[in-house]
Amino acid sequence: MFQKEVKNGHLYWDGCDTVTLAKQYGTPLYVYSENMILKECQDLKEQFINKYPNTRVAYASKAFNTIAMLQLINQVNFSLDVVSGGELYTAIAADFPAEKIEFNGNNKSEAELEMALDYGVGRIIVDSLQEVELIQSICRKLAKKARIMFRITPEVDVKTHAFISTGQKDSKFGIPLAPEILYPQIEKVLQAEDLEFYGFHFHVGSQLSDNNAHLAAVKVALNLMLEVKKRYGYQIKELNYGGGFGVCYTKTDVRKPYRYFLDPVMELTEKFCQENKLLRPEIVIEPGRSIVAEAGITLHTIGAIKELPDLRKYISIDGGMTDNIRPGLYDAKYSGVVANKMNEPVSKEVTISGKACESTDLLIKDIAVPSVVVAGDLFATFTTGAYGYSMASNYNKLPLPAVIFVKDGQSEVVVKRQTYAQMIQNEVKR
Ligand code: LLP
């Protein structure tokens, strides 16, 4: 099968020459290897779903939510996590089965909840207490029953960038653990006829490189399950342990296999349930990044080149923070190559800069490239598949790039390049 290959000095991605792809579809271009996405899903099946009965994977679609991607997720029979009316709308457009959709989010609007209940989503993951009442009033209006989980704040510290850490005590996400807040709500939900209580959900953070935070949060969730059994005699049906599995962006990142995170977590879960005579609930995980990040690359054409004597060389590309805001927002590191000069030795350290009018629009600060790089060369950035296209913007009125899927040498557009006309279509001329 696939992988990243070099032929005739060109970078190939899932059997396709990136230089040809850039000519055919233009740049900036998002290129996803379908085989790599499928391989991630297969790994999750082997290391989690098939290994541990009564488990599920819900793809956190915020990482990359497009119709073609959601169709692929449905094809591999995973569930889906959405966090807004827009993500849900895309899922509906992709004919994603309602019962396999989970609706997360810390401030779902009445209209979004109504849309979700009307479509019949499988779970609503409640993030605040006022949401319970809102869901109940919609259930009454639509004569529907809602299957809900409580997202809790597990109060664990996470070793990752503070901007993508979510499980700490002072977090806008989740319901606080304080018993005087939590238990009256659980009681209320257990008594409500229009609500079915499934269990607890947490998400500790993203791009995690060790499983300490997961393990600490799992203990919290398991103890809550036990407490609910003791207090109300109610056995919860499901625990959702969130996502967060880290991937490789640069040579210094070490990617851990899913089993590294999940085996200890599942052992702990099984043991706890046996010791406390509880039925082991269904365990759901919600990875986003790890399913799509490494499968995606971005292609840009090199333009202006600026040499500041004794200081730095800036090589500009025809995109940047508008198609990948992560370096500007999180100081995220990436690796890349001059895709049409793969056989040339790299030596010169340069800075790859974007075209937006913003000093932080620097894609990669120090990267070795071939000694001769000229306008028209093609730059490929690796591991852009997660939170790249999905966080893209029209800043400076740059159109959103096209997205293509490649597989075994074949390519296919899955999102067309945005046009100038589309960019201003909602603007009103006075
Ligand atoms: N479940 C919940 C409730 C989440 O909030 C998230 C991510 C996930 C699952 C998926 O986490 P993952 O497996 O992708 O790490 N824009 C940031 C990442 C924000 C993640 C927010 N929540 C970035 O570009 O790094």
C-alpha cells in the first residue's frame, strides 16, 4: 500500500505526483491520502473495537468536517461527534445515520438542539445544567425522548499546550464535579420521562503524548459511575473518554500507538467494574486529530523570496495562516519539503512565510531546504490534515483552498476551491 514516496525527484502522496496535482488543481491545495485515513481507522479497530467488546469510536469531526470525510467515517462504521448546527448539517448532507451521531458543545443553541432532536441524534452530551431544561422543553415540543450524557470536568492537569487543554478544574467545558451541583441534576435527569441518562463524558485535552491525564480522568468517571449506582441503584450504560491522541508533526514528536493509551485505560475500567460488581458500560472514544492529521498535506506554490543579509531568508508561499492558523495561534511546529526538488540535498535554513498581512503568519521558522529554491517551486507541509482546513479563514479575502482525496494514484476533488464570487455572495451592495 501507500506511503510517502519519492519518484523522479518529486514527492508522491498515495501514488500521486504532488507536482502534477498542483498543476491540475492549483494551490493552495489540501491533499488527503484515503489509504492513510483508512489505515488509522483499521488501527483503531484492531487495537480497540475488536480487542475490547462493547466499544465504539466517534470521530471528532471538528478536526476535518466535510461531506466526503463523513461518508468515509460512515463507511468504516464509526460514530460521529459534531459540535454545532453546521457540523450536524454537513453530517445530514452526508446521510450520516442519526443514531450514530453524538452532539457535543458548551453552548448549544435552542435551534441547534431542536435540529439534533428532530434528526434523532444518538446522544446529546450535556455540557451545562441549563442545557438540561432546554432539551426537556424541546423534547416536549417535538414529543421526542433524548438520550443524554453529562460531560464532566474531570479536574486533571494535562501536559499539552494550554490552549488545547480542557480537563482542568478552571475550564469552560463540562459540568463541575462539586457534589452539590452534580447529584441533584443526575437525580432530576433520572426522574425525567423525556430523558434517558446514558452516562458520563470527558475530554482532557488534545495532542497528548502520555496517558496520565486520561488515566486520572477515567478514575474520576468510574467513581462517579459507582456513586450513581450506590445513590440511585442506577447502572449507567456508557462512558465516553474523549479523544486527544497525539500525532507526529516534526522529527522530535514520537507518536504512540493507540494501544499505549487504550490498554491501560481498558484494564483499569475492567478491573474497577469487576471489583465493584458493576456491569462494564459501553466505552466510547472520540479521536479527531489522530484519524486525519498525518493523512493530510498542504501544497503551496513558492513566490517572493527575500534575503536579509546575515539574518534570514524568507520564502513566501501562496497561502499560510488563512489555510493553517496553527503556527500563528499555538506556535505549532510543522515539517515540510520542496516537493519538486526531493533529490537535492537540503542545507540552507530559511523561514517559510505566508501571504497574509500579519507578522505571525510564518508557517515554519527554521527549515533546511535545497540551496536553490525559486519562485514556482512547490512546498509541501506535512501533517496538516487536522484543524487545518477546518480552521481556515477568509482573512485578507483569500479564498478557501480546494481539498482533494488521493488513493492508489487516483485523485478526486472533495471540496472545490472557493471563488471570489462565493466569498462576497452574502455581502449586500447599498
Ligand atoms: N472530543 C471533544 C469533546 C473535544 O473537545 C475534542 C477536541 C475532541 C474530542 C478531539 O480531540 P483530538 O482527538 O482531535 O485531539 N484546534 C486545536 C485542537 C482543539 C481540540 C478541541 N477539542 C488544534 O489545532 O490543535
